[in-house]
Amino acid sequence: MNEFKKLGLDDDVLKVVKEFGFEYPTEVQEKTIPMILKGDNVIAQSATGTGKTLAFLAGILQTIEPKKEIQAIIITPTRELANQIYEETIKLAKYKKLNACVVYGGVSIINQRTALKKAQIVITTPGRFIDHINRRNIENLDATKIIVLDEADRMCDMGFYDDITKIIDKAKNRKQILLFSATITRDVTKLERKYMHNSKRVVVDFYVDPSKLKQEFYVVKSNEKISLLIDIILQKIEQKAIIFCNTRSTVDLIEQNLNANGIKALKLHGGMEQKKRSNIIDRYQKEKSAILVSTDVSARGIHIDDLDFIYNFDLPKDRNQYIHRIGRTARAGKDGKAISFLHKEEVREFLQMAKKFDFIIEEQKLPDFKIINIVKPLRTRQPKDNYTKSSYTRNRSSFARNRGGRGDREVEVKTLKFNDLDKFEKEQKEFRKKRVSHLKKHVQKRKINKYSKR
């Protein structure tokens, strides 16, 4: 506790820190909190699990006054991360007379409008905050002193750069910008040059203890990855793990096959309703042993202390994202394991990445495992001759008419079984070729009719 007191935190915040059971500050907290309290612009390069949320919250809570005006805005890339920061804010502000609200899409905007009028601290995603500004639910940001950009690199990757700049420009009387990012990308550098003059930089080393984290990879065919994954999980069924995938469809596929083979699994991706996503996160955090299948973006806001395994079913497109993934395990002196599934073509690039970050990653021999029947829910577009009124109906929406297209179609969901996924891919390619050929003939016919009328 004395270490936190040396950083300059007041008694109200120190009480909560003591209740949390924190004895020593992390590296990012130790380096950034004094700078934040001085009023400096801060750029902190730190990965997931470094304690950055407590760092910027503890710093800004001491500068906020109990007035009904927005004095601090914390901008995050995802709803889940916004919710997590909001919960931490409520806990840390326990002994302070402050109001905070969380603002993101996918839920009622009316309740948010009411909360914004009373809040001094707003935790938000960029898009929904701009929406509130455009609706004039926020009259001005003249009282805003501090803007926090959490996971700035991810927000820029998701296309929120322009929204971020609009929010910053709106807060004309801002005094401080705090930027936390795992990597310093071009867009992050542009934000620094445009808004953060004379900023202080902090770089925090990789937080996961290499001696506690074991990393492995398997070279496996694409149509055997699910079978291998199930075989590995069944060897230790009592585990808390996250399986990372690059697409929503892959998340759906794995979750269904895990449950079909007796492994309790939950799924999380951006295509799900916000209420359902929040319920799944709550369920997962309460379970002692559970498997979560998720995309990178959706898993950003989940904080889990006792995570045993990380499975990279798909390798991330960005090398730095790999650090975000594996940084969720082997924390606080506990052991963890990260297992990746690679194609032959991915091995070289993967090993180069390991060399760059000084990781020791061992290749494992493929065990004898059973090839399962892959159960895959598919939304299939059937050939025109096979269309039926029940399985393929037109949605004559105004959007479809304005675009001059056929509109969205409702397609029945069919569950198909494939021993070989390559067979399905070939069938899909053949269907697409036929469809393109049909469309070309249709366009050519229309041109001929057009000129014949002339």
C-alpha cells in the first residue's frame, strides 16, 4: 500500500486499492500515474494484462469535480471493453461523489441520453458517441479536461480514426490526452503529432512470464484442425480456455462441434446481440472451467485471471495480435499454455515472428486422433431450379428498390455433415461459377434487347 501512496494517490482511491488487495503497482501504473497527476500528455505502449485500466482511472479520478458536466471521456474499441472499464470506474469511485455512464451501440439510446446529462465520466465506443453528438444529446464538451484513448491501435485498425479526431476536436478546452496502445502504428503517430505535443512516452515490457508460459504449435491439414482440437481438449476436460478464430463463421462452426462432442463451449462474436454477448461473458467469468470460442475484437473486453489455455485455431493476421492473445494466460505467477494450429505455408512466417519476440515455441508431433464428422450450419444459396417459396423468398425492402437489386433473401438454415471440408468448398466454387455465368448471360441479353429496340 505504501508503494501506491508514493505515487500520489489520494485516500479515497487508496481505500479501494486496499480493498482490491493490490500491494504493489505494476510497471505501467508506477510509470504513468505520476505523469497523469502532473497533467502531462501520456503515450503508454503496453500489452493486455499490464494494469493500464487502473493506471488511467486512478489518475483521472483525482482531477474530476462533482459537477454535472462531462469532464473525462474514455474511448474504447469494443462494447465489452467499455463495460469492463465502466465496472472498474464504479468500484474505484466508491468513496467519491461522481457519476459515470457507459455508451455504446446495440442498446437503447434513450437511457443513454438521460445518463449523459448526469455523468462526469463517459466510457464509450467512438461510433455511438458521435451518434449522440449528431443527435444533439450532447450540447458541448467545453468542460471536458481529459480524453483517454484505450487500445488506440485497435480502434484505428477498425476504422475509427476519423471519429476519434472529431471527438477530440469537439473538446476544445481539453488539457490532457492519455493514449494506451499495444503498438505504435502510423495512425497512432498521426494522433500524437496532431494533438499530443510534448507528450511523455512509456514503454512496458511484455507482461507474461516466459518461464510460466509454454508455447506449442502443430502443423495440421485444414480439414483435420477441429478433430485435433477436440482430441487435445478431451485430454484435460477441466480447463478454462479461449479459442481464437479470425471469422464469425469459424466461431459458429467450432462451438457447434465442441458441444456436439461433449465439450461445453460458449461462443462470442460481433454478429450476436449485445444482451446475449453480455450474458455469455458473465457466464464465462463465473465458470471455473469453460471453453470460450471468440474472435479477437469480441474478446478484447474480457478480463480473466485464471486462464489455463489459449488456442489459436486461426493465426492472427497481425503479428502483434498474437501477443494480445497469449498475454491472457500465465499471469500473476501462474502457469499457462498457448497452442497454435498451422498450415504448412504458415510455419515460416510464424517462426520469424517467434524469433522477433524471442519466444521459444516448440513444434509438436501430431498424435493419433480420431477424425470426426464435421457438423456445419450453413446458409446455402441453392441453384435457381431448386428455389422454393419457403426456402427462398424475396424481401422487397426500400433498400433493395433503391439499389435496384433483388433485395435480401431469407434462406433456410440446413445442418450438413462433411467428412471432408474440401468437398464442400469445391461444390461452392462450382455453384459460384454457374451463378456468375448466368449473370453474365443475363446482362448480355439485356444489352442486346436494349440495342434492338433502338
